[in-house]
Amino acid sequence: MTGSEWMDLTVLERKKYNYLGEVLDLTQQLAESLERSDQVSARMILAMRQDPILHLGEIDQACQARRRDLTQEDRERAEALLKGAQPRSNEERTFLEQAGRTRRLLERVVELDRRVSLQMAGDNSFYKKK
């Protein structure tokens, strides 16, 4: 894979990271509004949170499309990196580091979202049904 192809994937990972940061911030605000029993703010924040979540879906689709455009060998290399293979170049290292930051932030978002969802919906929560 060329350096620019790795850069494209890294840029998409960075965009995911930025939108996840917005979702995390809004989810924290949502949790705080629920602690204050401020239903008006909670509804407003839920509506605001929808926009970065929709952008995340678009970025995810762009990532999938970009990976489909790669050769089989390059797709396998990207997957191997994400599963723990050692980077062979600075471009691979940069991509891997950004993908790791994005994954860790996603884990934080999911955990906070789970707590908020359980608080709001109880047994009807998406997370309770799993």
C-alpha cells in the first residue's frame, strides 16, 4: 500500500475519532442532565447527539468503501495490523496508532452510553436486551 493510501485510512480514522469525541462530550452532558433530573436538557442533548452519530455512520461507510478499493493483499495487511501485526513503515505505524486511539475512545463512549441508557430505560435499554 502506498503512503497516501495509508494516509487516507488514517484521515478517516481521525474523523471517526473527532466525531466520537463529540458523542462522548454530549453523552457526558446527557448524564449530567439526568443526574439533575433536567428532562428538557436531556431531550435537547439527545437530539444534538444524533448529528455526530449520523456522521460516524457516514465515515464508517467511507472506511468500508476505501478498504474495498484496496487490493486483496492491502486489505489483508490492514486487517493484520488491526489484529496485532507489527507495522513495517511510519505510515502503517501512524495508521495503527490512530486506529488504536479511535478504538479506545469508542470503548469509553460505549461504556458511558450503556450506563446512561440503563439509567434512562432500565429493563427496556438496548444494553439490557443483549
